Amino acid sequence: MDKLTNYRKIIEKILIEYAAIPYHYGDLKAELIISKDENRYLVITSGWEDGVRVHACIIHIDIIDKKIWIQSDSSEDGIALDLLAEGIPKEDIVLGFHQPKRRKYTDFALS
């Protein structure tokens, strides 16, 4: 299996698990959105809580130049740890939510 196909399968597996976590408050639901053509993966929350509309991106991942770019991550422990646990090397994970000049202080890829 080539690297890109493997990364796609790993990301989808992890995000299916995240999207299946039920909310214990409000009328909220997590949705997994995948664009395989664009290599884009989103977990969003939508619904109602205390009469207020909720619509938020929980996780946004893109695959760009065979690297996994974490564009947004509001998960409790951080999706990067899940990716590492599945065998994806740090040098193939970019913390896109950090400014480029700050990425050099992480153990992950710069770009």
C-alpha cells in the first residue's frame, strides 16, 4: 500500500471514532466530512445548546504533498498523538494551526 493510501485510511479510521463520540449535553451531533479528491477531512459539531445554534469545526486535516496538515484541532488530547500511535512519523505531520515561525519549536514537520 502506498503512503498516501495508508495515510487516508488511518485518518479516516481515527476520525470515524471521534465522530462517534456522543454528546451528553444539548442537541449536538458530530459529523465526519471527507473529500477524498481534495484529501480534506473535517469533524464538525452542529445542533442546538440552550437555544443557541452551534456549528463548529472540531478537527480539520488536509493531506498536502504527502504530509498530514492538522489545520484545526479542538480535540481533548490532540489528534497528532493518535496519528503517532498509528505509526505516522513526526516528520510527516505538520501542525498547521501554529504560525510557521513557531513550528520549529515543535517536534513535528515545519511544512
